[in-house]
Amino acid sequence: MAIATTTVRAVNGLTARWADASEGGTAFSAAGVWPLLAHLADGAEGEARAQLAEALGLPAGQAAHAAREVIAAMGAMRGLETGLGLWTKRTLELREEWEASLPTDVHGVLTGDPTADRRALDAWTVKRTGGLIDRMPVTLTEDTQMVLASALTMSTRWLSPFHEMELETAYEPWATEPRLGLRRSSTVLDRVGVAAAPGGYVTELKVLGNNALDVHLLLGEEGMRPGHVLGAGVDILAGRCAVVPGPRLPFGHVGPGLRVEKVRRTRPEPPSLEVTTVAYDVNASHDLLELHRLFGLSAARDTSRGHFPGISDFPLAVGSAEQNTMAKFGALGFEAAAVTAFGAAAAGVPDLRYVSTRISAAFDRPFGFLALHRHTRLVLTAGWVTDPLPFPEYDWEDER
């Protein structure tokens, strides 16, 4: 499962740039887009090739190899299912060298019947995401000659689960109705830390999964933009932003939502980390062509000429580029899925004689998250939480 550090940083770099261009509650997967952009870059020429290379953060000549590296690495990760699909019209002849750069057995056919093709593409999406996403985000027209898609589904269970409770928060938009809060306590203090990022201080909490798929929660100072907070998370992963871990934090309010204090106990106890956060379920759809500069697709959108002679002699341009993403964080674990498609067209009084240290971390206002592979530090899904799940209502009936 070898994957070069330069490749990981390139994919995570796209995550940071995408976060900087995002607004509001959202979820997205640069890891789902990046391999597709790489395969397009491999077959592109001229300005389209240069723009795609810039978006990738790697030379176009290295793109196909790096894409295979990413796909193979993700395919070997426990708890992660990936897939890549290619569909073309029968009349579109592909260059053998480009088709050979793709995984085997991924090539399907577009019949030209929009209803039948839509049914087939959606069935592939449901199968590849275990039903978490039921529709492939692609626009099919009479001019659609090729569809290149990727699917990514991740699932993990927490090594240390949370307990559900009603969230208590001073953040008014979340206090207007009961929210589903999550809480847990541990003695592992280095799961939390504070980083001094360019945009302000950021508190990072690592929530570890049982299969090396983890979620890092990121809370910035009030007023920090989502892009600055998530970008700080990417910088932390790359070692560009130092983190002061829990055991080294001073007493007091030491970071956003973070407090270290001495507390009295009835018996000797080790220092503890008390975490409060929220359960969330985020769904988002993205039109990548609205951010064409970010993804290097500006020139490739021009349908007046072809841009991918390395894919086919037939003149091709990018007619659509979309992604559907979901991410669900709960008491027991996390799951996320993303499907990306490119359409090529024409948280009494006791005897308190003992003292212990307590670190309290509260993610009780909007925050970001990075879902990643622990060992490679490859970010698989990212997002911003603005609307936690409501606290469930229970119907209580008197038992007679």
C-alpha cells in the first residue's frame, strides 16, 4: 500500500483549496476527484493539460502513475471501498495506452438511450456505495461520449465510543432546539491539541477508528472561515503547523473550546480528557464546473475543440463534472461516501481530598472535520458542520 508523500500532499492540497472555496455546512472528497483529474490530465494537451497539472499539484506526465498509486492504496485500506468506472459510446475509440492506465474490467458501454444509461450508472453507484448514494452525479445528453466516475465509501467504529445526551451550548443557532450531543471521557490526553495556524488558533481532536480510519475534529477561533480551519488541519497532517498536545498544555482556556483545570476528586484519579461534540449527518452535491479554476477545468470546458487527444482521436471536452457526498458521525462510528463523475461531451457533599487535571474539549459550535487514513495521512472526506442532528423525541407510555 505504498503511496508517495508527494502524492498524499498533492491530494490533501486539493482538499485544502476546495475547503477554502466552500461555504456553509458541507462535505466533499478531493480523494474522489483527484484520480479522475489525473487520468484526464494524462490524455490532455495544451492549456487543458497545463491547468489540470496545476490543479493536481503534480506534472501531467506523472499523473496516471500517481492516480494508480492512489487507487491502489485506497483499495488496500481496511474499511474503505473504492471503485472506478468508464463508460463510452460504442463508436468512441480509445487510445490503448490511455485505457491501459486504468484498472482492469472498468469499461462499460453507453447505449445512447438516456433512460437505460441512467439506470445502469445509478445501479453502479448503489452497488459501489452500499446504497449510501443512489444516483450518479452526471448529466447525460445526446452529446455525451464518455463518463469517467469514481466511488469511495468508508466506515469505521470508534475505539472508544461516545455516549448520547442532549447538547448544552451557548451557541444560539444550536440552542434553539434540542441537539444530539455526544460525550466521552478518557485518560489519553494527547488525542487533543492546539495549533497556531495562520488564520488563528485551532483545536484538533483525533477520534480513532478500529481500522486505522480516523476523524479529526477541528474547532477554530470564533469568526475563522471554514477554509482556514480545514486548511490548518491539512497543514497539521503535513507537519507544516505544530500542535501542542494535551499533556503539555498550561492551565486555563488554552484554545478554542478547550480548557485545562485542576479538579477535586473523592479518590486518586489520573488526568482525564472530557470531550463533548455533536452527531451529524451531512449531505452535499457539488458542480465542479462552478469551481472550474480550482479543478483545472477552465480550458477543458470549451466544446468548440477537443482537448484530450491522448484519450481518443475523437474531439472531447468536459461537459459535466459533479460529486455527491455524505458523511455521518455518531456515538459508535463514522461512515462517508462520495461519487464523482465527469461527462465528456461533444460530544450529600463528597470528601474532595484529591486533585487531578481535567482537559475539557467542547465542539459545541460550527467546526470542521477531516476523515483520513491514519498511516498515510491521506484525507478521504472533509467537511464543515453547521446543523447537528436533532435530539430524538421519545414517546413515553405508562405501563398499566
